[in-house]
Amino acid sequence: MGEAVTITADADDKSKAVINAVEEGAAIIFAEVTVSDGDQTASKTVTANIMVNPLTSVELDLSTWNTAGFPMKTNEDGSIEIEFDNGNYRGSGLEIPIKYSGLKYVEVSVTSYREDGTEMDGGNQIVFQDSDKQELSVTYGKGVKTLMVPDDKTFGYLMINAQDSSPNKQIMKINYVKLVKTVTFDLTDFNPGGADEKVVNEDGSVTLTFGEKAYTGSSFEVPAGYEDCKYFEVKAISLDKENPDPNSKKGVQVSFIDEDGNNIGEAQYIIWSGDVGKIEVPEGKKLKKIVVNNQDQNVTLQIYHVKARY
């Protein structure tokens, strides 16, 4: 039945069962349903995904890391060190337990060293994969790397490959892997500002159409109850209204506004940053509003999502 729940048949009604939580996280329940009518019977196996007291964050146990056969040391702080000797691209990694499938923000910290303790400039390939071992994202280097897992995907495996372990050994230190709950907001009430038209699309995105206006303050108010989230991001694209060529995108300006009406950080021009504006909210601040401005006239501005994490 899985680690997160126990299932007990109802003593009086065998068509019912009681599900009790054992552990926080996600659980998959498998049940075989049999229906009888005289001598005729039919059976079907059904599954259901449930969340048991959903977690908001967890730091993963790294002691089960698959080192691809290379020696590993576990430190008192939970970090691990793997010694790669002629071991480039061996698939070293960590399976992500299904019970954490509801945690969509991933943060990993990794640094590599030589045997004499000299810190390497990079030497690490970080590959985020889904539950089918298909690539979600790949990045390189050292330090903290992050990923916001798409809503329709499940983070299943984190692979970190050594890239420079020959002819000299590479000591890879993985400091931590954190998973954090995220929120994808409903954009129905997105303030269109000076748009001539607003359409809420079937996929939840919002399309705003502008004529001879720009910088009119289209915005999203952070709903009550989410003021304590520490990270926010918005994805938006602006295209020419008459010639919506995705290879000729127009400018989009994103500003993050606090409770006092002041900017948190500088305005971001997201055509240069993968169409995503994002912010780590400083200690002592709370985000109140995200302003998404079209910088050009006669465009359509599509807001794909606004997301946050705790």
C-alpha cells in the first residue's frame, strides 16, 4: 500500500475501506475492484494518487546516492563526497522518492575539488530528469542550481556527472538537495491594465491585446495567504499583433512591488532572460504585486504563469 498510508477494510461494509496516514508525502493506492452478478464476475485494478499532510519542504538524504561504483564519504552535516578517478559521465545520481512528487522546486548545491583541496571552476554536469528518466533540464558548473518542475511532470532523478576526472582525480562534494512546495496561481483575475482585450485561455494563461498603449501597469496581486512565499516567478511573452513571429519578440518589463508600494530590486527586462522574471524576496519583505508591462504598442502580451515557492 506504500509507506504513506495504511488501508483497513471496513468491518461492516466490505465495499468500503479506511485510509490512515502514516507518513507525510504522496501515496499511490492500488485497488482491485470485483463485481459479481450470479455466475458472472468482472475485475478491474484502479489507482489513485493522494497527498498526506503535504510537505512544504524537505532536504533529501544523500546517503543512498548511486555513485556508479566510485567511493563515497558521508559527512556529519549530511553532505557527501564522491571520488571520481577517470570517471567522467558515469550517471552518478539520486532517485527521488514518489512521496515528494508534490514538491516542484528543486535546489542542489555542488562543488568539486582536486586531491590537494583546490576548488575547481566547474567540472559538474547537473541533469534533472522526470519519473520516466526523460531530461527536464541540464546545466553546468558549481554552486547552487535550481529548477521549477513543470506542473505536468514529476521530478524523478537527479544526475550529477563528473566532467574532469582524468588524468587528475575529481572530488565532487554535493552539499544538499532540497525540494520545496510551489504554487501555480489562477490568473483569472489578472489586472489587464490598459489592454483593449483580455482572454483567459483554456490552459490557464492570459492573453492581453494592446493598441496604442504601453507601460499601462498590467499586474497580478499576490492572493492572501501566500505573503510568506520566498520566491516568485512570472513567464510572459509579447508579440507583434499583426505579425506574431516568436522569433521577433517584443519587450516585456517585470517589476516586483512590496506592501508599501515600493519596488523590490530593479525592474527586469525578461526578453533577455528566457521570458521569465523571478525574485527571491529579501528577509523582512513581503511581495504584494507583480507588474508586467508591454514595452511596445500594438502587441499581444501572453502571461503563461505566475508561480511561487515557500
